[in-house]
Amino acid sequence: QVQLVESGGGLVQPGGSLRLSCATSGFDFSRAIMNWVRQAPGKGQEFVSNINTNGGTTYRASVKGRFTISRDNDKNMLYLQMNNLKPEDSAVYYCVKDTVRGRGTQVTVSS
């Protein structure tokens, strides 16, 4: 079955960087559109970014220019490089394929 395991979250100061990773298994990763979403306490899930099978990417407006999504089809890995982090980026970040998401990794941006 589809398995998605996120890692790389943590506590970082405003302006800092983190790189999230998602290890995948149970499906043909190279043929999958992959997504990052996030959910802050008391808020609904929101789209962050996705990447298609050709490497085309989309981002929510508030992270454009700061976040970069990428994939390694040889390793079945999805990444999210997050730079210039802001307190409003604090949330649990999830890797998503279709309707399946992992357990998430916590990102906290605070001084």
C-alpha cells in the first residue's frame, strides 16, 4: 500500500531554512503527482506545493520564491526546501499522494 514518511521538521528562527523530505513506497513514484500540504493548529489543511511527473511545479502565493519542491525518482523521494521562513509558516507539513498523506512533520518558526 502507499506509504509516505515525512522528516526534516523542527524549530527554526524567522529567516531560517529547513529541508523536508518524504520517503515513499508502495506505488510507482515516477508516475505520481506529489503534493505538500500543511495544517496549523485550529486551521484547515492548505495546499503548499505540488510537482508533476515532468517536474512542473506550482506553489501557493505566500510561499512562492521562498519554497522549492523537488523529487528524486531514483530514490522515490520528495523534498521541500523552505527558505526565509516566517512564523506563519508554522504548521504540520504532510506529503500527499492523491488522498493519502503521511503522519507529517512539525515545523515551528519562532524566535
